[in-house]
Amino acid sequence: MSPISVLLVIIVAFLAGMEGILDEWEFHQPLVACTLIGLVTGHPSEGILLGGSLQMIALGWANIGAAVAPDAALASVASAILMVIAINGGSDPTEAMTTSIAVAVPLSVAGLFLTMVCRTIATAMVHGMDKCAENDDMAGIERWQIVAICMQGARIAIPAAALCFIPGDAVTAALNAMPDWLSKGMEVGGGMVCCVGYAMVINMMATKEVWPFFALGFVLAAISQLTLIALGVIGLSLAFIYLGLKEYAKQNGGSGAVSSGDPLGDIIDNY
Amino acid sequence: MAEEIQEKGIHLTKQDRLAVCNRHQYLQGSWNYERMQNGGWCYAMIPAIKKLYPNRDDQIAALKRHLEFYNTHPYVSAPVIGVTLALEEGRANGEPIDDVTIQGVKVGMMGPLAGVGDPVFWYTVRPLLGALGASLALGGSPLGPILFFVLWNVIRLAFLWYTQEAGYRAGADISKDLSGGKLGKITEGASILGMFVIGALVERWVTISFKPVVSTMQQQAGAYIDWSTITGDAEGIKSALTQYAKLGANGLDQMKVTTLQQNLDSLIPGLAAVALTLFVCKLLKKNVSPIVIILALFGVGIVGHLIGLL
């Protein structure tokens, strides 16, 4: 990689690291991070493909409360860098991509560990803020906040910088040394792992009431003409219809059961 | 004296509120295990504190007050900071609002709102936009990441600003509204949409394909293309294509091979995927770490491939 590429990669990694904690601009999402890394290293199309694949795996990864999800930032940045190095070193792009997807998962665990370390260090930083508050030092509080964010950026930027200096032939040699059964098997496993993210989402939202909607989405998706946008429209409509009907039922139930909301039933009752 | 202050009245301008909104984006920057988002919250409040409290002691008290424990979803925190701005403004203008009220409103709002923000943003909007962008990206289109990035941030920025303003206008009243039906409805609607889309994603993107061959059947004459009669010229190609259009993929060979996967697909496509997903749901509920499950799935993939099952 050229020095400029390396510099740009480090900047992208820094942004991804910041966003890994801030969760605002979403630079840490694989779709964005891998595309940017691909772009600054001259492999935009491979970056987009890798980003798309990893995004599918990472869809349900979210930080809830104090619990931290697998770290998408390190996974996307580091695996994109490894892919680029491998391609530059002469590996087959498709093969490099498959392997990068496989290494992304252990990387996300490593990232998790780094996140926990940073969050612990941040505890000391807010004690620094407490001291500043006692002295009415607002600039000091601001400084601590910026330092904390930069620490999160460095969490990804430093490993990324280190990876940039791994020689391409070493990565390629490692790739080539990987037996066929391992890479093919990883590919098969890669097809399954996205279900973990989905399962996390399901567990968060599932109630008895909403399971039928899961079933509907599942069977309707088999109609391949329906794009994701079309499916989104169906889902949204179902939500509105369901909530509307529920509201209607509640109003009728609340008004002292004068009407059962069923004209035919009323006629029969009054007959 | 109090009346005098009220007449003068210190008010937060739109500029001040924009400054707070801008800083509020860094809410989680100093996320820590002790008081979670407190540092970012205080950082966001600083422009308002500077404006409302000219007095040094008041400033110190305000800074300390806003370094208390705080944690919620980073976007739905916007209405909370809006309400807090209104309360602080009232306090600075002499209304009897004490520390307990302010902390109470913050804590009272952050819980229920986090319950809305997580399903709406992390579990509905982001998977939805992410899946949309990713499916475009997998087709090689740069539109995928661009669409995801732009749509997400437009929604996010609009939400941060408008709900902060709504909170600021509503003042303390908004916290009364929290237990009301509106928030519950939003959460419910989001869960319906989310579950529907997740169902679709499981079918589309979880790929399990069972390789074992269930049956190999000799097909009757006429059910397959008799390649020995096909000539090598254009006429032969035409004849082969015509037959193929009629017979379909099964007509390519004399032997009809049915894999386990084809049998399963004729029941309902994606059955194995949904079964696996529900199994993982169970495991997660039993507190098996997602990382362990992911690594195990790679293991299953490798073993399955080795023994020819997958």
C-alpha cells in the first residue's frame, strides 16, 4: 500500500472506532467501513462486496444498555485491510473475500475485549470530569470528552495501522496454506452465521402477538419477485392495519359493549 | 427579586439549542461502567449551562447535577435533553425546580424511552436499511452503502433535532405522556415490522443447503433430452433449447437426481434456515454467548462439509 493509502486507511479506522461507541454516523457498520477501506486502497468493488456480506452477518449486532455486542468496527476494518493486502499480494479476490469474512468473526471478539478495556479506562476519565466540575472548569470537561472519543478512535486505528505493514506475500502465503476443506467449510458456516444476529433481534422483540408476522414475512420472502422494499411496504402496512384494528376493537369494547363491532352479530343479537 | 429575574428572563435561543443538539451526538463518547453516558450528557449540556447560569457556584452545581448516572438509547435521549433544557431554563428563571426533579425526570424518561429506541432503531430501522444496502452491495452496486449511509443519517439527524425541540416545548409535561398509549404503539408497530422483515431475511439470507442425494431415478424416454440425437449445428442447438424449455432442468440428464435440499424446498423454502434460527434463539435465551454460537456454526460448517452433509 502507498503511504497515502495507509494514512487514509488509518483515518477511516479512526472514524470507525469513534462510531463504534457513538453509534451515530455509522462509520463502523461493515457496509460503510469496508466500502471506505476499499475506496482508499483502490479496491472499491471488492470493498462493497465484502461490506455487503459482513453487513448481513452483523445486522442484529447492537449495544443494549451495558451489554456490548460483537465489535463490528474492528471486524469490518481489519478484515477489509486483510482482504486488500491479500489481493495486492496476488490472491484471488473471491478467495480473499471468503477468508476475510471468516476472520471477521474472531476479530469482532478481539474488538469486544478492546471495547471493554476502553470503557473501563473511561471510568477514570469521568472522575477527571468530576474534578473539573468542582472547579467550574467547563473546558476541562470538554477536553476529557474529546480525549475519551479519541481513545475509542485509536482502539481501531492502532490495530489497523499495524495490519497495514504486514507484507502482502505473508497474507497470501497464509491464505494458500489454508486447506480447501477449511475454506469451503468456512463458507458453509458463513452462510449460517447471519442467523445469530437475526436471533438476537427476534429475542428482543418477540411476543406472542408478533410471532404471526414473523411467519408471514418468512413465507412471503419465498416469492422471489418481491424485493426487500416491497416486503418492507407489506410489513409496514400490516403494522398499521393491526394497530388500527386493535384501536378500533378497544374503542368498541370500552363503550359498554353496545355494539360488538360486527353488524351481522348485532342483527342476530337484536332479532 | 425573583420577579425581577423572571421579567428579564434568560431564554435559550435556537442557536443554543442547536449547539446542545450537535454536542448530544457525542453522548456515548465517554461511556463508562460507572455512570455510563454521564460524561457525554454533561458535555452536551455545557452550552446551556453557560448561558443560563452566569454565577460560578450555580455553574458548579449544574455541572455536578449533570454528571450523575445516565443511560438510554443515544437517539431517544434527544427528547430527554429537550425536557431537561426546559426545566433548567425554568430553574434559572426562578421556578422552584430542584435537583431531585431534574434527576427524576431524566431517570423517569430514560428507561421507557430506551425501551422504544432499541427496538425501533437497532432492531427495525438499521436491519431494514442495512439489509437493503447490503443486498444492493452484494449485487456490486455502490448505491448500497451510499443509500444506507444517507438514509440513516437523514432519519437520525431529523429525529435528534425535532424530538429535542418537541421535548423542549413540552417541558415537564412530556414525562406524563410516557406511560400513555403513543409510545407503546410505536414500539408495537416497530416490533411488527421488525419481526416481519426478520422473517423475510431469514428466508433470504440464511443459507443452508443439504447435499446428500435422496434418490437417483432413471427417467422415461421423452422426459429428458436425448443428447445423441442433437446435432452440432445451429439446428441442433435450437432443438436442444426447445426441449429444455419444455422439460426444464430435470430434462438435462437421463438420471433424475433429487437432493435432500430439493425435498425440503418442496415443503417450504428455507425450512432449515428458520429451524436453525429458532434453535439459536433458544440458545441465546439460555445465555449462551452469541460469539460461542457463531464460532460453533463455523465448526458445524467445516464438519458438515467434510462429511458431505452441507
